[in-house]
Amino acid sequence: MSEISQNAQTVFHYHESTKHHYDHYAKSLGYMDWDNQPNAFRFYQGAESLRLPLLKTDLNHSYYDLYRTDLTEPKKLLIENVAALMELSMSISAWKEIPGAKWALRMNPSSGNLHPTEAYLILPWQTGWSGVFHYQPYFHGLEMLSDLSKEEWQPIHAHYGREGFFIVLTSIYWREAWKYGERAFRYCQHDMGHALAALRFSAALLGWQVKVISQATHDEMALCSGLSQRHQLQEEKEDPECMLYICPKTTQPISENVSPDLISIMKTKKIRGKANQLSSAHAHWPIIDHVADATQIHLGLQMEIKKEEKWPAHKMNTKALPVASQVIRKRRSAIAFDPDVSVTKEMLFHMLDKTLPRTGQSPFDLGIPLNRIHLFIFAHRVSGLESGLYAFLRDVNQLDALKKGTNDQFDWKKEDGVLPLYLLKKGNYQQEATQISCRQDIAGQSSFSLGMVAEFESVVQRDPSQYRMLFWEGGIIGQVLYLEAEALGVRATGIGCYFDDAMHQLLGIQSRQWQSLYHFTVGGGLDDHRLTTHPPYDHLPQEDLHEE
């Protein structure tokens, strides 16, 4: 058996083993070990800490600018603009407090608010802070791990044909495994998608583009971020996930490989700082290590990116939407829904429209496949639309395959003249939505909920590393829905706990070719008035916090 085939079998084993079922859940501790809850923030002791300025006033862009890639005046590669990028993507958005407990929320969503994703920036001399840095959201700053000179940057920029900088995103699986056990790898990949979309949207407001360096290997990313030189506690190790190149928009193609000069230079660098330990004791889940190893980038495999459809944009008659950065800041995960609130058909169509992968539209222009997931929607209360089960195809070329792979009694009635939305069955699906989503009321009391169903078996067999990217795609779609809901005056939340095969049974899926990877729900959010909200950085001295 080839290495690829062995790795694919490891992925299939992991995926089947971590499914939730009505009579049992995927393996976890089964209780909350509060004494060993991981620290939500990674610090580098001994590294120089540099505070980034916070925006004094928000960027003056409309909500629709989040999806644009043609802003005429891209911001320069200055540290204050890098600071804005990180502030509007991965910084703290607020603190919540109840008597006896206080916790941070962030711009990027995270499963259980556990935030396994870390970011390492490799900044050029143009910013004034040239080197390798760890982004620290607690104080919105950078921890300097190594330096880079202007001369060292020149061949790197020549390799990419455009001045820019890198971000390496990593996952600390322990942060999610502490609560969710073996299923944690899935949630870390969702969060990687959330972070990718958050960074892409933030970059769009600066006139910058973001590209995944798709052929960056695990070892190359570990070297460039400094992880390969750092002693890591095995139970808390960080796994490099993806490497991004961020630069002002260019029509030139950006290399899919890591610059050889960057690799050579980083081999000579000494990394400073020691990472803090997150928990005093740990539970170990070996199956996570196995699937992480099996899904690393395999050199020589080229990703197959399908051609996107040129969908005309859905137009909505609405009052002016909020400023883009305010939508980002106010995004929250709903904890409960008002069962009397409906969304309009027009609102639903507007949200679905923004999940379509269009050429040259963020966040689906990252240079990786992002049209392999389709949305199966439980429409509970959508005024102007009959209650029922619907399918929204994000690649209409898969219509016949989906018809063949699902219940042959589905109607597949086209609902809209433009959007690829199909009515499968009329009826009230609130009970089914609730039951499938681990019996959570949020899936049935919302205005609508959905399951993200991915083309699965053939994708993983060709390239097991795509297992990660399928979840990234789900997380990217999720972030779109989060911001769409917030902009339209409702609220959303991702659902990682669902009964996998119960969803497949409802849809008539009988093979691994299609698998449900993420669930989501949208409606009129209910606030918990027991909570007190605090500004994001009122825990820090206020001098020099803002950029003039």
C-alpha cells in the first residue's frame, strides 16, 4: 500500500471513530477538568514584547468592501497597517464576566471559545519591525523570536514578485482536546477556517490579498515560525497548519512554494523565548497525533481547484448596512434563539449568495479548493419561503452526483431563478434539526439551520491533507454566515456537536463519498443578561494604545 493510501485509511479511521451517535459520543473525558483548563494565551517568556497600536477610528469601509479585492488604494506595508490587520482578525473583541469568572472573546470564532489557533508573523524591513514574531492577542502585540535584515529580505521578495509578509498559522490540539477529546482535531480545523476568513476579510479592508502557500510542508512551516527550534511539551505541541503570503494586490501569480532563501536564512537563526506551559496535567489522545501526521502536505501532489461559476450577485433592498469593521467587532456566537423571530427570504438569499465561491472575491480567493461543500438547510421560519428541507449547491456541476448520492424521493425543485437553491421536501424539520445537532434547541428554535456536506472519500483518497482543508472550507463558510447574520441584525452560531450518520440517514447518504462536516444555525439571538461586557483592552494601561 502506498504512503498516500495508508494516510487516507488513517483519515477514514479517524473520521469514523470520532462520529457522534445517538447511543454514544466520540471519546472524551466525559467531564470538565477545570483544574487543568488550558491557558487561553500563549506567551513567550524571555522574548521582547512590542505593543501594537489599536485603531482610534475604524476603517471607513462599507460592509460590502469585505468581499471586494479591487480597492484602489492599498495600504502600505507599515506596522500600523499590520496592526490593523491583526486587530480586525485575531485580537480580543470583548471580555465577558459573571461573578467568579471572566473570559475573553475574540474577533475570530472558536469552538467552545478555546482558541487553539496561534499566529506567527514574518515581517519585512518595510514595516520597521523586521523579523519573526508571535502575535499575542492578550496585549495586541508581537513577541520577537528572531530578526531579519533588509538584505535577507530582498531575494525573498524577488521569489514572490511582490513585497509582502508571511503569517504561519498553527494549532494547539490540546486546547480543544481538553474539552472535546478525540473529536478535537476536527474543531481545530474549523477554527483554522474561521481564522483564514477573518484574516482575508481584514486584509480586504486594507487593499491586500492573501494567498495560501499550498506547497509549504510541515517542516518548512515549523522552521519559518521557529517551532522546529523550540522544545515543545508533547501534550501541548503546536502543529503548523498553513502559511500565508500577504501583499498589496497584484496580477502576478504568487509562488505556491516557500522561498528557498527564506528556508536557508531561517536555518541560521536562533529563536528566542520559551513558550509558557498551558496546563499542569493532560489527557493524551493518540488518534489525534495519527491523523495530524497522516494529513501533512505531501510533496508532489498538486491541488485540484475546480473552476468557479460566475454567479451574478444577489441584490437586496435594505437599509445601509453597518460599517464593515463594526460588524467584525460585534460578531458573537448566539447562545440561544428567540423561537418567534423569522428572517425574510431575501435575507436568507443574501446570506447564501455570499457563500458562493466567486473568482476574485474574498474570502474564496485564497488559492485552495473552496467549492466542495454544499449546504443542506432546515428552513424553520423564513418568511416568503415554505418550511422544509433545502439544498444549496456551491458547485452546480455536482447536481447529478448529489441527486444520485441522496434520497431518490427528494423533489429537487429549483427555488430561485439565479441562486442554486433546491427544495427537497416540504414540512416542519425543527425536531429533526434539534435531534441531529446533539439535541440542542439552538438548531430548532432558530430561523434556519444547516449542515455542511462535503465531497469526501474521493478527495481524501487523492490527497489526505485535503481532510484538513475540507474543514477549513466549512470554517470559512461559517465566518461568512457569522458576519452576514450580524450585518442583517440577527445572530449565528456554529455547531460542531451533531450526530454524523443521523444526518446522513436523513439525507439518504449511504457511502463515504458525501459526509457532513459542520452545522450552523441563524436566527434572532437572545442575550444572557447575567453577563457583564467589558471593552477588549481595558485590562491594560491605556497609554499608547491607540494609533492617531
